[in-house]
Amino acid sequence: MKITINLIALLFIFSASNHTLAGQTVITNKKSNSQSEYMSGLLQLALSYADTPYQYSTTDEVLSKTRVLESLKTGSVHVTWGGTSEQLEASYLPIRIDTYRGLMSHRLMFIRQGEQEKFDNITSLEDFKSIKFGQGRRWQDTKILEAADLQVIKSNKKKNLYYMLDGGRFDAFPRGATEALSELSNYPGLALTLEQSLVIIYPLPTYFFVSKKYPQLALDIEQGLETMLKDGKFDEYFYGSEEIQSTLRRANLKNRRAIRLDNPYLPEKTPLHRKELWLDLTAQN
């Protein structure tokens, strides 16, 4: 009887392990309140094209970026997303299709209320050198701004940056276009507003990153997105998203003065030659 019970236990363990390795349940990081459903919805739509009947789940709590990446290495989290870098692409399996079609490469700025005039006459990168920017200490954006010889004040926690801006530690807090238009409402007690005349643009695609323990999952996500590009479902999802519609309407990108920065840290394998991956946002506004 003991042998039989042990055998059943071993079969159960093998079955559970095989189910996880097959990637049938895809685990991502639980979203914070400031994040929309856009990315998780796109992930589920891409996986709907796969032969494997995937299910979708999240961690029990919101994990820090560091913990998410650690969990991705161990395989307890299967997939996450964010701006790309050489380090991320070396450590995980990148799906090199910009999920925001270039929109998140457009950065709008939080500033203090009553200080719009400070930005009204900025027309060049040189003008920007008098401005102090706030960014996360380990963010790729921080490296890009510093490479442009701009002043950057850093914090380990994103939440702190709103209070630091309100307290006068720096002048502007650049955020991706969709982030800038959704996050401000989370801090109604701070005297902050959205800068009205400028947009900072640099190439920083947002990718899905998959644990190296699940190569089939990475392949299924990539094939799903590629199929969506061909059958029109990607554009349909993008333009049908309330988040994207609101951003394109409210960001007013075509009427903003663009300050363009190089991204010297853009990975060499970034598919900039594939023009179908990047939308002409000026024409679409």
C-alpha cells in the first residue's frame, strides 16, 4: 500500500510539473491600481491563437520590478513586460514586437502647477539642460536622459518621485504617454499637473519578456502577435482600446514640440527596419 501511495504521489508531482512546463497556466505580475488592462488583454488575445489552451493568472500580490525579474528567472512568474534593454534581452526571452506600437516612446511630463511658463520657450535639447528631471534609479529612461547630458535626480521607488516633484527636488517627471494621462489622478493631494507644450521622443519599445524556462510560451506569444499584425487584429485591438483612444485624444501629440533623444542603449536586434511594427502617431492623432 505504501508503495502504491508513493507511486501515486510521484505521478501527481510529475503531472503538476508537466502542466506548468507546458505553460497552460500563464502567470504574470499582479497589476497595481495605476495600470490598465491593455497589456494583459493583448497577451491573452495573442495566446488565443495558440494550439495550447492557455489560462491566465497573476501573482497574489503586486511585486516590485526586482522581484518580478527574479521570479521570471526561477520560472514562478512566466511572463512580464516593459521597456527593453540588452540586459533584459540576454536574461529572458524577448518578444520583439512593440506592444504599444511606438506610443510609449513618447514621454509627457508631470510638472508643478503654475510652472508651465518655465517650459513654454523650450525648443531644443540644449534648452532642456537647465531642467532637472526625476526618474527611477534603475530605469532605462534614466540612462537615456543621462546620455543626453541632462540632469537626473533619482529615487529607488516610483511613488517617491511624485512627492519629490511636489517638494521641489526637481522640475519635471517624464512618463510614457499612457502612464502620464492615467497616473496623475492617483495623487489628488499634490499640486502637480501635465506639461502642455512638449513631448520627449526616444525609441524604447515595450516588449513581453518570457522566462527562459518556457520557450514554447515565448514562441506562442510571438506567433500570436505576428498573426494579429497580418490579420488586422493588432490594430483593431490597439485603436479599440479605451486607454489608447483616450491617450491619442488627450495627449495632443501632433501639436506638441518634439524634443528627440538618441537611445544609445537600444539593443542591436531591435527590428527598426520592420516599418509595419511602428505606427505614424503624428498622422494618427
